Amino acid sequence: MKRLTYLFLVLPFMMAGCQIGESPTTGNNVSIIEEGESAMTARMNSYRGKVVLLDFWFTQCPPCINEIPHEKSIAKEFSGKPFAILGISRDGSIDELRKYLSSNPLPWVNIYDVRGSISKKWNVESFPTFVLIDHQGTVIGRWVGGGNSSKIEEAIAQALENVGK
């Protein structure tokens, strides 16, 4: 019942992205999977002083999968700089995520959002959702849905210019 209520409340806002439960597509994968809120806290602490792009996604979300090549390009472009991407997966099970990533490895860490508590804390209602955090820990950008890679890339470049200032 709670899930049904969630879908009715969130469905109008999901037009630019997708909702959990859509049909699977192919995509790209990750090498490290961590689980839950404590992993999120620990990982964010380890990224202190870096610009961080959070990617809220799941493997059966076509717009999410379509953004992965852009994210890989961004990761490559800003390699060697104080920048990190952190994926937060809302897959139905950690096994779904593991299976996907075993054939589609990603060069950044993914955290499996066990009960959706991380997504809820970050007010994520549609997928993909990207949140950009500057080196001081301040949220400086948020994009919902696909097709925002150039805006995200510009925001990252500008945030990196401010590191150390």
C-alpha cells in the first residue's frame, strides 16, 4: 500500500525520467558496490574536499542507462582532479545491481540504497537524478531526467575552478 501511495504521489513528477519497475535495457556497470546509509556517510566523508556528482539511478531505467556514456566521459575528462562520481542504485535487489555491473563495469563506486532511505533523504522522486556537491559540501546543482550532461559538465568545471579558493 505504501509503495502504491508513493507511485501516485510521484508519478506526475516522473515525466522526464523513469520510475522503478520499467522494462530492462542494457548499459554499463560498476566494480565496487557498497550497501546502505552508513556506506553513503563513509563514502561522502572520504570525498571531503572534492567536487562530487551523485547519480541516483537503477539498472532497469532506460534514461539512467542512456546517461552512463556521458558520465564515463565526464569521469575521464576530470580524471586527476578533485572530482568523484558516486552512484546510488535503487534497484529491486543488490543481486540485480551485481548482475548488471558484472557485465557492465563502471569506474565509480555504487551504493545500493537498500530501503530507499538515501533517495528519500535527498528528495529523489524520479530517475535519473543528479546532485552536484562542491568541495565544501554544499549542494550547487540538481538535474532530474536525462539530457543534462552538458549543463552538468559545465557546473563541474566551474566548481573545480573554485577548489582551493
